Amino acid sequence: MIQKKNISLGLLALALLPGSLEAQTTKFSEHVNLWIGTGGHGHTYPGATVPFSMVQLSPDNGKGGWDWVSGYHISSDSIAAFSHMHLSGTGIGDWLDIAVMPMPAPVRSSNIDTRVKFSRTDEKAQPGYYKVKLENGIRAELTSTERVGFHQYGFPEGTKTPTIRLDLDHTYNWDKPLETEIRIINDSTLVGKRYSQGWANRQRVYFAMRTAKPIKECLFNGEPKGANQQNTTIVNDGTKGSKKAVSAQLTFAESRSIQLKVALSMTSEANALTALNEIPHWDFDGIKAQAGAKWEKELGKIRVESDDERLKTIFYSALYHTAVAPTLYSDEDGMYKNAKGDLHRMPNGGQRYTFFSMWDTFRALKPLFTITQPERYTDILNSLLAFHDENGLLPVWDLSTFETNTMTGYHSVPVLADAVLKNWPGVDPERAYQAMRNSAFQEIREVPAYIEYGYVPQDVNGGSVTKTLEYAFDDYCIALVAKKLGKEEDYKLFSKRAKSYINHFDPQTGFMRAKYKNGKFVEPFDPFYSEHDFDKSQYIEGNAWQHSFFVPHDVRGLAKLFPKKNGLSMMLDTLFKAPSHMTGENQSPDASGFIGQYAHGNEPSHHIAYMYAYIGEAWKTQEKIRHIVDSMYHDRPDGYAGNEDAGQMSAWAVWSMMGLYPASPVGGEYVFGSPSLDKASIAMPSGKTFTIVARNNSAKNVYIKSAKLNGKAYNKVYISHQDMLLGGELVFEMTDKPNKKFGKKRSSWPTSMEN
């Protein structure tokens, strides 16, 4: 009861915060639709989690394949288990660890198909809570804390032997178990481990399960073991034969309700047992309310207004998805065991995080964190540096602290650079700089060739154009930090490397084209051609149309390369009007969400519409952004144009619907687009509130007529992070006709290397 009172008081305090009138009448979470992204190719999950937690307790359909990499897809009509770890919005499947499934009776066999059909009308999901009624009459309810999943199962009347199956061979897509163990501690507690191999080549998960009622019998792999036989252990080492990994069926005396808790640790079974203390009682509704309160606090960091309820649903569902990754990896005391098996503890009471999809999230999600995550972001940044200390390089795609080496660039660099340039507390600038510099001189990923030739030659390896352009941007970020730290020689060196994009530019076509080591362009050339095989491709997950514009740090430098003065503008115009098709026998499925050849379903396009603002045509940015928001985001399961990508697709919407975007995601300049929302009040890390108001806003009034900052005329087409930290109000007057004078003067433009 005390726990419930604390939760209620916490919610009351939240409602009484200044400026939270809406929170008094409508919870922010009521605007979240967790089905958005579970259809199409969004690859999200609808289960119970709290912000950035180790546990993501969600249903799995019991099916493999690209659209089931999160374990769940809206097209399925069955559930095989509820597992405790899920990837949100990725393109490759892993995790789904420690699976639990209620059964009406035990089955004395190790080979069980646990899939049970269900109806969508019997399913509900909200932040921190999931429930479903299965066709066999069993009701499942799930909620969680940071490291513990809380299950509550209701069984039909007359169920003589309610059963819970714990399955460590729950294996889909890339994942397979290597070594598993379940050990009975007493009549209500089991512990164990699951070592597996998948996208993360080595993963170790330890768990502790506790039931509210005593276990009557344990069936290990279909064979009975007495529940009271303490320290009864069953181990499977996948290297010793073809036996499946271990599973256990836990039977109970006749009951209508079974509750259980499952705690996770990446360190040890003992630490998983300790983690069970996160939920010291059996008050399911109390933990559900606690999880909801955590989401209310998270979602309340940005308070928006709009007469269009659909827009608020899209916005808050996106804001929710920006707060599920990266995920906790360490125990409460900061201890963790990395992919190498080494034990470490994060210093200064910090926590270790994993699940870093850097190719996606450096663009908009991580800059958003410098606003929305003042308490957590220091640990996230120091997790990148811990990875560097343990592996010698910053992570490219860190999963379970294993370097999957997926995608291109060394994009931990812009994330750390942005933080250093914003004077982020708790991050050592010199330590960060040395780690960044090490990435720029690594001996893998074609970096030596990039340094030698000034570009990555296609006859060295595939994806050559994408790699050069992304390395050039990352080097620009290093140059900015070198300048801030007074490292003049490095500033000159990396500024020169930041211009490497020039080496791929073909003035005859206006495209960035692949070159051989001899300096000649690769022939034949087709800008519509897409090759998904990274070793054969010239452009990663796309074609020349989508990748030729990735020069966010030097838009005006790119413009100068065109023979005609307005060449870049014309090229951008053509991009949005070109036929929406690709050629090639092995096209990338990731290029999706087409407007012409602009492909919003994949990240290389995300900054492109904002480039107009750098060359005096901000009205075109406004026009394009509103069209993208309206056509690429929807309040339905297929509401994302492609993979949600660990928060990046959602972060783009959060920024753009408010009217801003970090088009060059380093240093804190946010370029104006066209605000879809009438008002957004942002709680800044400084403790101040920055409010964006769009007056006379409507579906037709997509253009900015004028702007005012704190009551004074504001003529720039961007605003700085530092200005937002001061708090205040930015007001846009919207109109249905483009104001081509707004943002026309060079003095109003965002920063470009070529000034």
C-alpha cells in the first residue's frame, strides 16, 4: 500500500508542475500508439518496457524473417512466448532472450510448439504495460522495471495444473544458443544463463526467476525434476552435440492466477538475484503505475499543442520511440561483463549502455538527447568511451558490447564532438578527442586507403562513395573539436580531410561517383542503380540520387562545384521530381518512402530537404518538410516509411514537427523547417523552457512568413542550441504563400565550411 501511495503522489506532483495544464486532463501516454511501427517494415515491438531499460518484455510471434526481427509483426495471429530482450526498429534479428510462455497443462516432451492464436481485439498496449487474451483462455499481463520483467497470467476456471514454460532455446533469425543453464534454488526461485551467438557474436545473459506461489514440479526438457531439490541443475553446452538448449516447465497447484518476476544481469546469476529487489513485492498494478509514471515524466519533457489529435499521436509515439534505445547493460552498481568476458565497473556511479546504431542515430537522435536526456546522456557518452578503452576503437554498431561492424563511417565521432562542443558535463574532452582521433586513423574499414588517395577507391572495396562522404563529415567534426581544444595542426589536417567529398564529384552529371585507384570514374554509370551487396555496391543501401547530397557540413562548398550558379538548387529540385524507381537485380530493400528519388525510409536522405536553407531558398525546405511529415508518418501500424532504426526515424519526426532539425548534426545549429504543431514547449537541460509557436498554422499554411525570438524580429533560418538553453519563445507566422525573402540573405544561413 505504501508503494501505491508513493506512486500516486508522484503522479500528482507531475500534474502540478508549472505549465502542465494538459497533464491534469490528459496523460501524455494516452497519445502514444504502440502499434505504430509494428506493421510495414517498421520492426518495432509493442511490449512493456521503461525508458532505456535492460528489459523489454514483449510478445514473440514464433516466426523468423526480416519483418520479425523485433519478434513481433502486426500481420501475425499467434504468440509463441514473451521474451525479455528486443531490438527496436533494426534491420537484423537478435536477442529475444529468456522466453516465458503460460500453458494450460504440462507437456511431457522437449519438442513443443507453444504458439497460440489470439485476436487483435483482445490485445492492448500502452507505455509500460501489455496484455492479451490467448485463444486458449489464458490472459497475459506484462509490465517491467529497468531490470525486471513482471508477469501476471490468468487461467480459465478449472485449470488443474497451470504451467509456465521457461525456454532458453527460443531461437529466431540470427540467434542460436551456445550454452544454457537452469538451476533450482528453492520451490519458487530459479536462476540460469543463456550464452548465445548471433549478430552479437558473443552474448551472455543471466537471469533469476521467482514465482509468487510454490512450484509443484519442474520438467526439464520434458523430464520431471523435483521442485524442492535445491541446486538441481541442467546444463546444455551446444558444442557437445546436437541437443537443444534447456527448457523447463513449471507446474503449480490449481490456481486462477500465477505471478512471476524475471530479473536480468549481464554479469552473473548472483547479480540477477540481487536485481529481483527492484520489485520487492507482488503488487502488479503498483509496478504498472510506476512504469506509467516513468513514461509520463519522459513524454512530458516536450509538451505540444494541436487541434489535430492524429498529429499529437504521431508526435508522442515518435517521442516514445526515441526513449527505448540505447539500453541498460550494467547492474545497479555499474558492474558489467563485456563481450570479451571481462568484468568492469563504470566509474562515478555511472551505468553502461549498449545497442548503439550509430549510422542511423548520429543524425537526429543523439542531438535530441542533448535536450531530452540531461540525466542520462553523460552515461551514454561514457559508454562509447568505455567501448573504446576496451576495444581500441569507438563503436560503429555496438550490440551487447560486441562490435558488429555494421554500416559505414565512424559515427561515434559526431556524437562525441557534438557533446564536447556543447560543453556536456561529465565527459572528458581530451579523452573523447583521442578516441575520436584513433577512429580517424584506424587500420581497417578502408580508412588507410581513404587517407592515401583522398577517397575510398572502388577497387579497394565496395560502398566506396558512401564511405568517403561519411568519413569526410566525421573528419569535419574532429576538426571542430581540435579547434576548440587548441590543436591547430590537427584542425588543419582534419579540415583538409573534410573536403575529401570533392574527389567523388562529377561536374558533368552533378552526382558523386565511384572512382578507381587510378582516378577514373567507374563506368557505366546509372544514378538509379542500386546494389544491396555491400562489397559490390558503390552506395550503401541506396543509389547515387540519395547519397550524392551527403555533405551536411559544407553545403555551400558542394554548391560551388556545380558549373551553374544554381546547380545545387536545380539538382535538389530534380531529386524530388525524378521517377521513383531503382534499377539493378539486387536492389536494397532499405531504400523506401520515395518522393521522387528522395527516400525517407532510409537515413541518407534525412537532411536533404533542409539543404535549401543553406543556399537562400528556405521556402523550399518548408514546402518539402511539411510534405514529408504529412506523407511519411501515419497513426497506423505501417506508420513509418522504413525501419524505425532505434529512434532515428522517430527523432526526425520529433524535430521536424516542432519546426527544427540538426541538418549538420554537430555543434548545435537547428535549421527551420515547417512546424506541423501549433505549439511545442521544450524543457531544456538548463532548467529553462523554450517554446516554439506556429501562428495561423494549417494544412495549407506551410510557409514561414516571418519569425520572432522573444518578441524581436528574427531573420535567421536556424537557431543555436545555446540560444535555446536560455529559454524563451520563438514565434513563426505561417502563411500559404512562400516568403522568398525570408532566409534569402547570406547572413541568415546556417554554417557551412565554405562561407
